[in-house]
Amino acid sequence: GSGKTTWLRHQLHEGALGDAFVVVNEAAETPVDDALLSGAREIAVLAGGCVCCQAQAELIALLRRVCDERSRQDSRGERLERIVIETSGLADPGPIVDAIRTDPVLVYHIVVSEIVVAVDALHGLAQLRGEPLGRRQAEIADRLVVTKTDEVADEAALARLVATLRRLNPGAAVSGAVLG
């Protein structure tokens, strides 16, 4: 509900990530987000568990297959250069990055270049106060995208959210998004 899929859909539509292999993770058994993400090079869905814990083994196996296929391409084929993992909102990015960096195969094939976290402008402050996971997500991010900024009636509350994000993670880029 924070706007992750809408943001990613916009990035794909604008061509910023059109060459990416997109992994969509949904904690629910019946995925729907993948249907919204046209424009990706390829989409794989991991449903029924979060990739930071319950479905981490499935994620690692999928990433190994992707890397294996990439390494077998001949010089005439286009090489896959980017993988985007859209996690469920329940995911902790730390264990995912650790799993990639400590896997004996993936460590030689994947560089985690950026962790982007979507923060709902309407509910972000409450989530940061009451949800330790939301706080961890903000603290580990390289980029924080505050979504739904057009729906905020209280500009002071939006300013408090941005200031809180900057205090939690002074090294992260902070930007706003409207409809992605």
C-alpha cells in the first residue's frame, strides 16, 4: 500500500529499468502486482512468503538460475545487467542483501547497487513510530521515495516525515513521488 508497485511501474514505463529482470515478491498466496508491471525484460513471481525469511531459499535459487543463464549467453545476445527485486512491504532488506553477499555463487555475479524504499506520505510517520521494520527499512535504504505526496493535506506533517527520514538515514537520497 505504500506505492512500491506504482513507483516501479512508472520506472519501467519511463525506460529507467526496462532492461531489468524483475522479481516480484508477494507474501500473499495469490500474486497480483506482476500483472501491473509490463515493460520489464522478464518478470518472475515469488508468492506465498517473504523473501527475507520464508522464501529466501527460493529467491537465492531463482537468482542463481538467472546468473547461470546470463553466463551462458553468447557474445551476440544481450546480457542481463540489472535485476530488480520488488519485495513485499513486510520485507527487511538487510537479510536479503546479506544472503546475496554471502552466497558462494551470487557474490561473484551480483552487486547490490541500490536499496530503494517507498515511504507512504500519509502513514509514514506512524509506521516509523510504531513499526520497527519500517524503521529498519528506512535506515538501510540508499534512496527513500516518499509516495502519495499529492494526497497530504498537512504540509507540516510531510515536512516532519522528510526530516525524520533524513535524521534516520542522513546518507540516503530523499525524493517525492506522485502516482509513481
